[in-house]
Amino acid sequence: MVDPATLSITVERAVSIEAPKLDLLLYDWLSELIYLKDRDRHIFPVAQVSIAGEGPFRLEASLQGGVIDSERTALGADAKAVTFHQFALEQTADGWRARLVIDI
């Protein structure tokens, strides 16, 4: 969405999200990041994330980022929403694999 080199890291934020399934947790997490971008003009290129639970699942994140500055921040595509079109989350032998489509 932005070139991180053009974003001053001036904002720290904690986020907590709960969902009954892991795929819904991923959907809600990405939706929250888009919401923070739209509401506050905050972008977070640094995130420490932990997930716990057996259902419901809980995501705790510590975010570091900055405010989009139209004179300094190099903008790319502007994500509008996460969709359920082709949305999938699966565990593989190598870890987790996600497939998703984001409206821009």
C-alpha cells in the first residue's frame, strides 16, 4: 500500500481480535488493518502477532507504523476491503497457507 521507506514510524498500537475460526480471525485482522488505514490514515509495516486458543481464537498484536503524509508517503494500491472470494486458509507441511482477494 505504501513504500515503507517513505513512512515515518511514529505510531504504536495494540490490537486484540477474537473469532470462532482461524480463517475468520485472518479476515478480521486484515479488515482491522484496512479500517485503521481508512479511519486514522495509519499504516503498520511492523507487527508482532500472537494467536492463542482452540476456538474461539484470540489474536494479540503490537503494531508500529505511521501516518500517511500525502507529501512524503509514496502510495501504491489503496486496499478497500478483504473479500471472501476464493478466501482460504490451510495448514500445510511447511506451515500455513492463505489465499485471499482484496478489493482495491
